[in-house]
Amino acid sequence: MIFAVFLVGPNDVKIDHVEEAPELLERDGRWFSLRGGPRRPQPTDHAWDPVAVYAPDELTEEEFQELFELNRKQVPELNLKY
């Protein structure tokens, strides 16, 4: 399984487990593009599933980076070492 992090907006993140990580996924009537991963985090105190990060398809790379940083504090998987 892949741990999919959907960055919807500032402080608005949806998390789901998916079998595959395609380039585009539709969630709640909105298209999300794969922006990172799936990558397996380095081992810590427990095993992690690979993590894939999605953001709204219409965002530029700069807007994605800003959204990523805004949500980083509340999503531990965005702070793991890969």
C-alpha cells in the first residue's frame, strides 16, 4: 500500500491508502497531480509505507511548494527522511 497525502489547501489535508500512485487522481470532484513519490521513508521506530504527495493539478510548482510548507507541521509523513 501507498500512503497518499492530498494537499487540498492551507491546513487542509486528506490522507488515504492507495494501491497505485498514478500521475493524476480524482478526489471529491477535483483533480490532483502527483508531486512527489511514492518513496519509502528511511527506517525509524516502525516501518513506513511508501509516501506519495498529491496537490491540486492547477497549482504551479511554486504554489505547491508553498502549500507543502504550510501543511508540513501537521503531517508527520511530510517530515520524514527519504
